[in-house]
Amino acid sequence: MNQEYLNKLSSYDGFYKSIDNGENIYVNGIVPEATGHFLYSLYRNKKRPVFVVCENDKKARKLYEQLSELLEDKLHLFPELDLNFQSATNYDYENRSHRLKAMKALIKGESSIILTYPQALMNRLEKASEFAKKSMIISMDTELDPMEFSAYLSQHGYTKTQTVEAKGEFSIRGDIIDVFEIHEDNPIRIELFDTEIDSLRRFDVNTQLSIDKVDEIEIYPVFSIEFDDHDLKKITDSILEDLEIVKKIYGQEVYSHACDKFLSLIDDLHPIKASENADLFIPYSQKDFVGISDYLNKDSITVMLDYPRIIESHKEIETFIFEQYKYGVESGYLLPKHINSFVKQSEIFEELSKRQYVNISQVYKKFKTLDFDLRLEIRTREVEQYHGRWQDFIDSVESFMKDKYKIYILANNKDKIASLKKEFELLEYPVYGEMPNSDKSYGIQIIGSNWTNGFEYIDDKVVFITEYEIFGSAKSKSKKSTKIINKRDFLNYTDLEVGDLVVHENYGVGKYLGLKNIEVQDSKVDYIEIEYRSGDKLFIPTTEMGLISKYVGAGEALPKLSKLYSSDWTKTTQKAKKAIEQIAENLVRLYANRSKIKGFKFSKDTPWQQEFEDQFMFEETNAQLRAVDEIKSDMELDLPMDRLLCGDVGYGKTEVAFRAAFKAIMDGKQVVMLAPTTILVKQHFTNMVKRFKEFPLDIDYISRFKTPKQKEEIKKKLRKGQLDFVVGTHALLADSVTFKNLGLLIIDEEQRFGVKHKEKIKEITQDIDVLTLSATPIPRTLQMSLSGIREMSLLDEAPENRLPINTYVMEYEPAVIRTAILKELARGGQIYFVFNRVNGIETMKKHLQELVPEASIAVTHGQMSNANLDKILDSFVKNEIDILLTTTIIETGMDIQNVNTIIVYNADMMGLSQLYQLKGRIGRSDRSAFAYFTFEKYKSITEIAEKRLKAIKDFNELGAGYKIAMRDLELRGAGNLLGESQSGHIESIGYDLYVRMLKESIDSLKGIEPKKKSNVKIDVKVDAYIPGSYIPDHTEKINMYKKISYIENIEDYHDIVDELIDRFGTFPKAVQNILDLSLIRTMLERVSFDEMVEVDGEIEFRYDNFNVFSVKKLERLSKLYEGYMRFDLVSTKKIIIKKDMSFIENSKKLLEQIYEMIGENDEEN
């Protein structure tokens, strides 16, 4: 949005003049809605650093979101750094990234706006002059020694990994160095030629492929504070002194606890190496640590947004920190001198007041702690909220026009802009277009903008009215993503490791022993080594990796290894195949019958549909729009829709479903939404009422919260067609519930319904459209989609401003839990505490009341009365309760933006998908969220439980629901895939092979010709493998071999060549050979050749099919390759070429020529 006109508002004239005079100014009259414009105006007019102190993080982040549209890279947030005082370690890279960007801008004196708040100002920092020395600028002219660079990164907190996937990681693969710099949105790939930089590129974390080139990058430390030997000795001595004080005051037990923690942390410290725990040692160091004011240059302007409120907020935070400190020292988690870890309030504002400062507020307030040279008033006021009251809006516009106002309409919805223009034209109001025009004395201008708060400059007669005030809704700006998940990738998330069980399609279940490089007749090739029963071993060429899959059974029990060279495996697969064919036949018949049934053909979208979709508060992701289009296309066919909408927790499935529901209602159809729990039903109903409120629709819900009389009334309305949309539990499946004109069934979390309920669903969905929603799809649901029986839409993009959740897996430590709870309460938030046993939940409540007496606590569980449960949940939603101590009944349905901390007790006793759903209850706003998955101290947890907890911590990126589903399948088995009758077959042949056989059977029954299995043999003496010097990591190498084995055409071949060069650099001849041989295998299959073998220094292409060549084609081919190739049609039909230096390239050309020739008619030549 162009805002040049802001610089010409006369209200600012005196203010700008005083700023130029260096005066400290008190400005009153600025309403909160106008604050963003005030800051932007100051920045644009003066081109100086503007350091803004807000009352709290919520207000700072709101301003950040609002101003980001205008300022982009000239706007920075400086949030607090969560000091790692407890035993749970997890680094908030998001906040570190924001802080670094802000510190970088301040050090360089950039003209920009920095937004912060009291808690962030309290963190101590190393001096600006010290921090400035630690960045490293890399350009195309830089000489870069890989070993020295690796040492620099490790020294400053970067973690070396095989594949860079998160901020703070780096990897080195030959001449390729990948670094995910802490304050960048994408990692950087550095390609070297010796020590010269050949290329600098950004790359995509998901695909690992380059995006674009850059000329220069600047590397900043992840952790920058480091201590020398002398300082380490001082730190150690001071801590030992403090430990003695603890022992004297608090006793042996607390002393032992403190020693366990701090002595081990001291041992981990190394001289001249930045430490992630450095914050713990700041009070003990002799180094000089400072506040953020040390980073402000003399030209900066500090703007305080209501200084008295800031001071009050600061006092509350200091009180909270002191309480945390006191409890920490008494528990042995902190030491006495840690009270000096923070900058005191008086010190902060004394330093800030040494530079020019401004305070703004709505009304003038006297206070003594700051002196001002001048007091000014800039009169502003908020505008009226019309929210769809069109005539009131028009009356206001008319009033403004009479008073000669400039009226700026800020809107971003094209349809709404068009309707506004049309209305103004009918009223003959002057509209000057979409670009601001300060030359006009008054009138209306419509400007494209996402701004959501309108306001008025009274003296300037200028008013800004946004889309939100006019219509009651406005789309918030959304960060777009291009992440698309390939269906085949679902099954490749589980990495193959040495010792894992694998299934070879032809030989059965064996143990994977790794890759083995074997030299045969002067040629080196990698083989996959598999051990079978009795120690027999099999060596499989990597080009046949497509025949091998990781074993996943029906449960947690492991199968026996197969015996090589026996008929057992053949019998096992034949038995499984027979059962699979039967179930495939049943499935195909079911879906075939459904496809023959004539469904309702819904109409194209109505104008109301467009209006309904325009009222969505956020800008849709590309994935949401794609899913909506797919669903609408299905609905507009005369076949009943059966589509799965699969999206991660909080990715917008409900909005997509509501759009489908609205479309059905517009055609006079009734819509039912089924949800597995009463809580989820209530949540959906609340959202439905909000979302559909502008339209004359009848909406209700059925659950155990309703009285019998209310339920009967709802059933009556459904029978008579008086209810458009109803959401409910399985109670809606009762025989007593009938519908006049049901058109769409939406099923949320289908896997949570029982067998009987699913059977009832099948009965009522014969001829209606069905949309199933799932966040972590069960294998059966997922596999029906992958097998082509059911259509699937994916939501694979994170919504606006969604942050990954800070996830901790740890022993249950009361001190840590208390700190986590108090931290959330201090920012006005609420907490879920999950204790999944009704028996004992009151005892846990007593424990929490003693642990955090400051908090109000309420208990909920599934055995409570409806009225009591409803009352407590309602109070919690209204923020009348701090901690909800609950069983897993909140697993689905709780969507409260103010709850951003969850603590799960005995998390080791829960399933992975369940843990993931619980984690998804928080982090539904733009605030940092914290999940603590705890287990009892000193408890020996099972290996499976350990893997679950590791997975919930490792899969922390946005959109991890798909990975979670597959890892959960791997951990608990696939027994429920198609019922108990199939478990034995899954157990015997493994999930992956079972699924492939099922797909083949289904395709066969649907008339789809299965892809012919490759029996092509290639035996030529060339080095064909991936050297460890090229790809050192075993997992990366296996994944690349798998990709190479999937080559089906020249496009696949070039894609993998490009990926290899991009990620690993120029590849050696051995890699070129394996790529070429994989492509040649596909080309041999295409022309029906059986073998490519080397015999006596020649290459033979053998085939059995007499129909491959006619006599004319043989003659043509002979002439084309005269002197280089010959035919042998006597014994085995074969083509023979010379094995020279170019024989692989020549083989590709020959096979391509043969393929083209086969497709020609002899008469054409």
C-alpha cells in the first residue's frame, strides 16, 4: 500500500519539526488503531532507526503483523529469549532468528522499525562491539577453507548433520556445504572449487533442491557467548561458592540436586566455543554483559507505547521472575547469583533515555520518571464498526463527504472493491481510483490493503475505513507455501537402517545388513546384503531396490526369517494373494456398485456461495483452494462423492468442509457432520454459528449435552426438512433419525468411530456425497486413497503465521512444570494438563494446587455429568480457569487460541497419533506454544514407547501429520488395515508388499493392466555404485539408490541427475554408470529385451520375442550401425555391439532407435 499521503498530514508538522530539533516528545491523542500509521509515518519521514517498546509481546506481534505489509525487511521483532534454566532442552530458533535480525539491523544502523516489549529488554547480551565481530560475510570472491569453516560453524552453535532440515544445522558433502543460517528463511548451498566459491544458492528444505542464486550471505552465530580459560576458572570458582551457600541454607538434598546439574554443565563448557547454556553462566562471568540499548546508535528514536503501562507490565514480569528464581534456588535448579541474569528496569530505561525518545498514548498522563521537552496532541479516533450494516456505512460516508473529508477505503478483496465502486458510482460520489492522490481536497479513494483497523485524523479531515469495519470480515495475509507431498512419498518416510527386517518380493523376509561394495572382474558394484534363516545371505543389486521394502507387520511381534531356496515363501505369497484377491473383489464391487448409483448433481456456485467464501477471515492457502475445487468438481457430477480430505492439525479442513456444506445447502439439501466426541461436536457447532451467521440457515447439534426433549425437536425438524445443517455424535446414526433431503455427509476423524457405526454410515451413504476429514489418517483410510479406490485431497501448507511447537520430552520434574505453568500464566495464557486416568485425577489436582497455588484448576473427564462438563468447558473457554486438568477427551475438538501450553503426564503410555493430536490442541495462534511430554522419574519405559516419544519430538515441523501416520503404522503394526482376517497375511508378507498386491488386484479387477514386472538382467563389467566419498551418509545413499531404481523414463533420469549435481556436486563415473544402467533397464523393458550381458569383450542384447523386428527393420538397423553392430539369430536372438569407451552411451542411442523403429509401419520406410 502506497502511503506517501501520510507524510503530508498537517497534524504531523509540529511533531516532525520537534523530532528534527532532537526534542523528547509526549504525544497524546493517538488511539491504538492509529499506532501503526504513526510509527510508519515517523519511519518514512525521518529515515532513522525507530525502536518501539510495546506493553507486551501480544501487542508487539500484532503491530508486527500489521506493519509487515508496508515495511517487509525494514521491520524487525525483538522477542524475549527463553533462558534455559531447566533440565528440558529445546531451542526456540524462531525467536532467536527474530532477535538476530533485529540486532543485525541495529548494529548496522539501518533505517528500520524494531518492535519489542519489557520481557525482551531484560535479557543480557554481549556487547554490540563483540557481537559485530562474530558474523561472517561470504561472497563469490571469498576464499573458503571447508575445514576452517566447519570449525567456525561448530564453534558458534551450528550442528553438523547429514541433511540440513532445520535452522542452526550444516552439512559438508565433498565440495558442497549446506548451511541453514539462523535468521534466514531458506538454507544456503555453497559449492566450492578447492577453496574458491563456484556458486551460492538458496535451496528448499523439503525438496533439498536449489531455488535461486545469491551474491552474498552473512552467517551469524546460533549461540555467540563464549568464555576463555581464565573466565571458565572464574565461573567454576563462583559456582562452587554458590553451591556451598545452597548447602548451608537449603540442605544436602537440594545441594546434591544443584551439583548434579551445574557441575555437569561446567564439564560441558569448552574455551572459545559458544555454549547453548551460556545464559546460565552470565552472572558468574567477569565479562561485561549489557542491555539492548548498547546496540542502539545515537541517531535512533525510542518510541514508548504508553510508558506507564510498560512500567506496570515490567513490574509484573520482575515479580514473576523473582518468584521463579526463589522456587528454583529452593529446588536446586538455580543458584543464588542467578538473580543477576536480568537487566533491571531502572537500568533499562535509564539507558534508553540517553537517546531521543517519544511517548504516545490516547490521553495525557503525568509521571515523574521521564522528562519531556514538549507535549503535542495529534487528534485521532477509531471508526465505527458497521459489520455489514450497509446503510449505516453509507450514512457515515455521506456525513464525511459533507464535512469535506478525504476517505480512504482499505480493502483487498476484488469482489468487495468492485461492489464498493459500483455503489459509490450509483450514489455519484467522487472515486479517484486505487492510487492515493493527495491533490484532491476531498473524496473517496480505494486502496488495495490488508489493513484491518480503521481510524480518523480529526484535524486533517482524513479517515481510513477498512474492509473489516465495513463487512465484518477481512482476509488476513497468509504466507504461501509450495510444499506438495507426493503420494508415493507417504511410504518412504521410514528410513532403512542396518538390522531392520526387510521383505524381498521374490525371496521373503530377511535382515538388512547394509550396503556391500563388491569387486568382480575389475568392476566395483554396490549390493544390498540380506541375511536369511540359517545365516544364508543374498546380495541384491541396488538397481533392484524397488523389490525390497522395510518390514512392517500387523502388530509389534517380529516374524521368522524366510529360508532361501525353499518353496515356503512362494506358498506364503500365494496364500496371501488368494485372500487379497477376495477382499479386493469385495472392495471393488462395493465401490463399483456405488459408482453405478445415480447421485445428486449439484449446481454451479451461486452468488451467495462467493459471498460466503469471501467472508473467510484469512487468505486461503493454495492447498485449501485446490481441495475446494476438487470437492466441488466431485459434487457437480451425478455420481456420489467419496473423498478423503487429509490435512494436518489446524490446516483448515473445517473451512473446506463448511464450503462444501454451504454448496449443498444452496441446492436445498440437508448436511450432516459426524464427530466422534461431544466436545468436538460443541466446538464444530460454535464455529458453524460464527461462520454461517450472515446467512438465513437453520443449524443445530445433537449430543449428550441436549435434553431428550431437545433431541426429539431436532429429529422432527430433520424429518420435515426444517434443519439445514446438523452436527452430532453417533447419535445421528440412530434408526430414529431420518432426513427429508440429505445431500452431504461430512465425517470428522472417521477412524474414531466403532465398527457398528461404520456399518451404519455405509447404509446411509449409498447415494449421497461423503467427505471424510482426517489429520492423522489410519492406514486403512490412507491406503484406500493410495490404492485408487477413494479420491483424496491434501492440505499440505501451513496457515498464516503458524509457528512450530516447542516440544520437550522429559522426566516429570515439578520445578520445570511449575515454571512452564507460571510462564504461560504470566503472558495471560492457559494450560492443558493431561492425566489420562479418572482414578487418581483428584490426587493430581491436589498436587498441582500445591505446586502452583496461584492458578485456578478445574477437572474434566468422560465420566462427568453433561451439565457439569459443559459448565467447566464453557468457563475455560471464557478464560475463567487457568489450568484444565483433563483426560484425553480434549484430544479432538478443543480449539482455544489462548491455550498455548500443554503438559502430558505419562506420555509413554499413549499412542503416537494420540500424542500428536494432543500436541495439536495448542499453537493455534501466532504465539509461541510449548508441549511437555513427560514420563515418571526413574521409570524404565519400553523401546516402543521411547520410539514414540522420539518421533513426537523429532517430527516437529509444520505438516508432520503424514509422517506421524506412517511412523505410527511402523511402531504399532497394520493389524487394523482391513480387519482381523487380514492380519495374518500382513504379518507373513509385510505391510508394503500386502499393499502392492492389493493395488495390483484392484487394478486388475478395474481393467487396468498391471505394470509388467521387470525380469531384465544386466551384467556388464563397469564400476556402478555411489562412492562413500560422494555420499557418505548411509541413509542418504539408500534413498538415492531407491530413487535411481524408480527411473522409468528420460525425465526421471534428468531429474535425478539434476538433484545429484545440485545436492552433492559433480558425480564420478561410477555414479554416471549406475544412472545410465538404470535408464537402460527401463529402455530394455520398453522394447521387450530380456538381457544386456557382456561376453568376451562384447555387449549382447538378448530377446525372445520374434515379433520385435521385421526383416525390413533388421536390414535398416544393420545399415545404420554397419561395422559396429551385428545380429545373431541362430541360437539365442541377440544384437551384439562392441564394448568400447562409449558403449553405454551407444547402447542408449541404439535402444532409442529400436523403440522408434518398432512403432513404425514397414510401409512408411
